[in-house]
Amino acid sequence: MAIIPLQTVATPRISWVFQLPERSSYSHYPPIIAFSKLKSICKPICNSLSFDQSFTNLPLDSTNYTSILESCTTPFLGKSVHAHALKSGFHGHEFVETKLLQMYGRCECLHDARMLFDKMPKRNLYTWLALISVYVDYELFEDGFLLFLDLLFEDLRLDFFVFPVVLKICSGLQDMELGRQIHGFVIKAMFVLNVYVGNGLIDMYGKCGHLGDAKKVFSTMFERDSVSWNCLLSACSVNGMVDEALENLDKMSSSGDSVPNVISWSGVISGFAQNGYVNEAIELLSRMRARGVEPNAQTIAGVLPALAKLQTPRLGKEIHAYITRHGFMTNPIVVNGLLDVYRRSGDMENAWKLFSKFSVKNVVSFNTMIVGFCDTGDVSKAKDLLNQLEKNGVKRDLITWNAMLSGYVDNLLFEEGLNLFKEMLIEGIEVDSYTLGSALSACSGKGSLRQGKEIHCQAIIKGLNSNPFVAEALIEMYITFQDPKAALQAFEEVNDSDISTWNILISGYARCNQMDALPILLKTMREYGFDPNVYTWNGIISGHVENGHYEVALQLLKEMQNTNLRPDIYTIGIILPACSKLATIERGKQVHGYSIRCGYDSNVYIGAALVDMYSKCGSIKNAIRANSRILKPNLISQNAVLTAYAMHGLGEEGISLFNTILANGFVPDEITFLSVLSACVHAGKIDIGNEIFNSMDRYNVKASLKHYTALVGLLSRCGKTNEAYKLIRNMPMEPDSVTWGALLGGCVVSGDVKLGEMAAEKLLELEPNNSGNFILLANMYALSGRWNDLLRIRKIITERRMRKNAGCSWIEDGNDVHVFTASDSSHIRTEEIYSMLENLTMQMKTWAYTSLPYSECTY
């Protein structure tokens, strides 16, 4: 029968169709496959062989050459033996040249192997299989299959041992149809009864995701060995049927065919680990040892990736001790797996020790360390390792570049990330979707739309603009630059959009304040078969909060719950700032109650948001209680409490908390210093404020205009207006209206009219239409008794028709919030409200007249 190669646009790999031909002259052989001759795709690059003089005078036969070639581990030595064999007359010797093929494969000289193969005058079945196996070992499955097609043109009888290798090719190509055709061929050739072929079929079906067919082959085998059972166990594990794998492991023990060995146990343990059953995998490891089967390096290597996902430093040290005791530290795969355990748990100190002392310096270990340092924020060490790679003779691969680029972006070093991306292009690195996605994120962070569009063009040229990862980065970038139409175009280029892509688009429209488009997008999303989930709602609510639609955000939370979706921890984190902005303490308490029931309130970020909400709603007591429930406080939560103290004028408490923060080992940031300086203002602690301000350099915090303004306010309020003015003149940046306002406020209190007039003059230059500045100046004149100046300022306010912004108050009534301003008459129940106010006013006057002594009553 003939095999016709078919290649389609949608599928870049080669697919194959078998067709039955008429009987040929090869009828005395088992069924042979015939097709048109395919051109060889490999071209040799090594045209010369080295010759080692030490072999010159040694009389060697084919057996001696075989022994020597099997011990060759370097191309130089192998080529020397090859040269000696040629001089000794072994050119064309099928057995020796087959061993030479295998040697070149081991020494990674694939092109030399192909050149030798092409020049062989005689080739037997073992010769063909040797080169096909080399292709399979290097995962060049299409090349291996093309060579198998060439083999079918030869006048050679195929034997059973060819087909396990061919079935591996089917597994590598993930070509189920090709596997079924090979299965049909071995049935016709009567090879299916062979246990090795049967094992290959089980393995192929399992790896191609057809567990049912693998089980069917297993059940129909006349002869089984331990490999048969192990292939079945592996098929169950690979397809996620871990319980069935464990059940078959028990059946294997009682079958009488064979006893579970270390490979059997390793396969099942690895299956549990890879499917997320880490604790069960560890328990199986104990059971394995209890049955007298000691784990090998493969067993440990299979468990380590799952242990790494637990992110538990203690467990990492325990497994490290076990590996050391059992002598697995010499295995590079195990050591790299252990490196990943330390890396994921954030223990880069022990990871570095392991890397320096035990690790084989290969690209995998370097990549693991680079990712680890980037994850912990130590980008400089990651960069040093990137530079050391080639010095250690290790070539950077695409994973290396992507890890470093992603590390820059994750640590907000967008300029460095884009420079690295340019370096990749200069080096000729073939970038992939992850590279472009990270580069686009760097453009978003840097605020460079032009570079982002250039990368978008590169994605289109490479055909990666339809990749979901790249498309999501493009949507995010265009949303960052408030261009939802371009984001929608990027979305429409995706071949297979999923719920995640839809969520990013909908969230982006909400962030761009395109609220009218949201119902249309949600309707279209449902038409495509995707129902909004909690992440969809989170994106919509977050967009409303970002754009100041706080009341609508709270209503959307109710609407979300009406769809039987439960708010998650991110929903709570989004909605609490809305409660803070509206100062709706009752609804804030409801959200707090929900977070307690779900156990979210102990989370440091939710706890900090609760502290912020209660402090802004005027309840410092509840803010402190919320802080006390946080299990693992960090600087963010400490800053929230410190800000709450400053907001409520609790200066002494704020200064005390700042000292506690330092004592607990937290490194203060700019927010910490700003809050504690505000606390010093309320406490009137000039010396402490100056000391704290001067200590900022010690913690690598650069003082901003806000920090200088806080110190100006501290000095001004304590009557040190001249010192405050001197500080303003020596500031490294231009003061703003807030800074001059702080000085003017201090001058009003201290009566420093001259300096106050100067500060007011600066203020009026910056904010000529701000009535508050004129009122401050008028108050200063009034307190100092300068009535003519007071009348002058009042005349200016009248002539310019300035009005002070009306004060705003609100009251919660059930689930409704009523907002009022001075002289407001817009409320639906205005008459009832003012009538009640008149009654209250009369009652207060009556109470005042009846309760005060006669001498204190005024008319």
C-alpha cells in the first residue's frame, strides 16, 4: 500500500494516509508498503574524519571495533576510530558501520551519521533502524518517519523490532491516525502478537490521549511482561486517571505476570504528582519503600516538580536531606528539580548554595536561578547569571532570554526590558509569543505606544498576533493608552478566544469608562458560549471604581450575587475602596462580615483595605480591630494603620507605631515616612520630625515634594514659620500650592502677617481663583486686627464673585445614601426635612434658655 503525504495550511506538521496497492514482486515478504521516493532532508556538514595515531598498528576485528566504539564519548575519538577502520579495510562492513552510526548519534554528530549512512554501499535492516533511532532520540520525528518511508522501498524484510521505534515516532508527532495505520499494518504482518510491538502500541495510544485503545491492546495481549504493565500504568497517569493507575498497580502485584518494580511505582507516583495530588504522591513514595522497592533518581525527579508547587521551604530542606542521604546529588535532573523547589519557595540563599556546589552548570540550572532571582526582585543577580552563561560554555536558549525579559517587566524595569528585547533582535534570536507578550507589557509600563505598535507589526509578520497570549498583551497595551477600538481589533484577530481573552477585553472597556459598550460585549460573549464568571464581574466592578462610579460599583456587587456567583477575595479587595470613597460604613461592615465568613479578613491586603475603609469612615477603633486580625502583617498593612493614626490626629500613637515598624525589621518606604511626618504634625514633635526626615536617606528613600510639605506644615504649625520658609527656599524642587498653603496656615496661627502676605501672594499666583486662599488671608488680617486689609480682601472676593465650595454631608438610611450640601433643596423630601430642622432648632433654643443661668442668656 502507498503512503501519501498531506500538508494543510492549518496543520504545519506532516500527516500521512495509507492506501493499499496492488500486489508487487515482493509477495514472498510480509506486506510491504510502497510509495514514491522521498528526497533526503539531511545534509552532512562534517566532511573530514580525524585520525588518532594510537590505533595505527593495532590489528582489530569487528568485535574489537564494536567494543571501542561503544566506549567513545567524544566526536574526536569516534572519528579517529572511524578513520582507522577505513584504513583497516572495514569500509562497507555493515556491522561496524552500524556501530559507527550509533556512535555518531551518541556524540551529537547527526549530520556525520547521515553522511556515513548515505555513503554505505550495503545497508541492512539494523543499519536503517540505527539511524531512525538516532532521529527519534533527538525528537526529529518527521525526519525519522521520512527515513522509514525510504526503508520501505528497500528489498528488505521488515521485522518486529522496527515497529516499536516507528510507534514512538507516532507518539512524538501526536498523530493518532498515523498510529492507527501502523497498528493495522502490524496486524497484517502478524507482528501484533509480539510483546514488544504490543508494548509500543500501548505506549503510543496512551501518549496520544486514547486510554481506551491502550487498555484494549493490553487486554488482548497473549503475552505480557513488566514493560506491558508499566506502559499501561503510564498511559493511565498521562491521561489523568491516577486512581485507575493505582488500581492497576495493585492488579499487577496479583497478576502473576510480573511484580511492580521501581519503574512501575515511579510512573504512578509521577502521575499523582503531575495531576496535583502531591500529598498522595508522597504517601505512595512511603508505600513503595515499605514494599521493599527503593526509589531511584527518576522517582525523585518525578515528585520534585509537584513538591515545588507547594512552595514550602521546610519540605524543600527535608527532600534535600533525603536526596543527599541516598546519593542522588550526582544526578543533574534531580539537582535541577531541587533547585526549582527552593526557587518556588523563595529560598534563593539555599538555591544559590546548591547551584554553586552541586549543580551541573547547564542551561536548565542557569534558567532556574535566573527565574528565581527575578521572582525575589534581585534582578541584578539574574543579570549577572545571564552574563556568566557563555563564560561557562553554556549557550543561552530562548527560555533564558524570555525569563530575563519577563523578570525585568515583573520588577517594573520596563526600559531595561525593552533594551534586552532589542538585544535579542540584534542577536538574531527567533522570538516567540512569550517574548512578544513580555515586550508589549514593557511598552505598556513605559508608556511607549510607538514601540508597542512596532512590536504589534512584528507579531503580524510572524503570524503571532492571533496567539491568545500576544493578543491579551496587545489588548492590555491599547487599553492602557485609552484606545478601546484598537484593543477590540486586536481581540478580533485571535483565532480561538477563550473566557480569559473576553474578560480582559471587557475589563479594558470598563477601565476606559466605556460603560455603554459593556452590555453589548456581555451579550456577544454569551452568544459565543461563554457565561460571565467572577473574573468578568471583577473586571467590570473594578472599572467602575477606577472611574469614580462608586455607587454603581456597589449595585453591581448585588447584581453579581443575584447571578449565584460568590464574590472572591479579589472582589472584596476591589469593593472596599468604593466603601472608603463613599464613607458608607454600614455597607463597609457588610463587606467586612462577608470577608470574615470566607476567611478573607486575615489576608494582609484585605486587612489593609479594611483598615483604610474604617479610618476614612471615621472609626479608628474598628480600623485597629481589623488590623489585629491580619495573620501575616507586612509594610502595606502597617502603613495603612500609620496613615489612619495620622488621619485621626493621633500623633503620639503614630510615632510609637513607626518605632515598632522599625523594631520588627520592616524597611520603611515613602508612604511610611509621609504618614509618620503627618503624625508628627499632629503631635507637634519638631525634633522627632526633623530626625525622621533626615533618616530617609538611610533607607534609600528620596524625599518628594509631599515629604517637604509635611515638614513645612510641622514647622509652621509649631510657630517656626521662618524655618519653614527657609526650608521652602532650599527645597530641590519648586513648591506647589499645598506647600505655600501649609506655610500660610502656620502664619495665620502665629500671626506672622508679613510672611503670611508673601505666602498668600505665591498662592494667588498659583491659584488665582481659589476662594479658600483669600479666606485664609482674610482670617489672618482679622486675627491681627488689620480691619482695612480685611475689608479689602472681602471686596476682592465680592467683585470676583467668588464663592466658597459648599460643605457636603450624607446620611445612610438602610441601603440608601442621601447626600446634602448647604442650602440644598434638591431632595425629594425637602419640605419634610426642613420642617424637622425647624422643630429641632426650636427645641435646642428652648433647652438652651431653660438650662442656662439668667445672666448667661443673650437676646
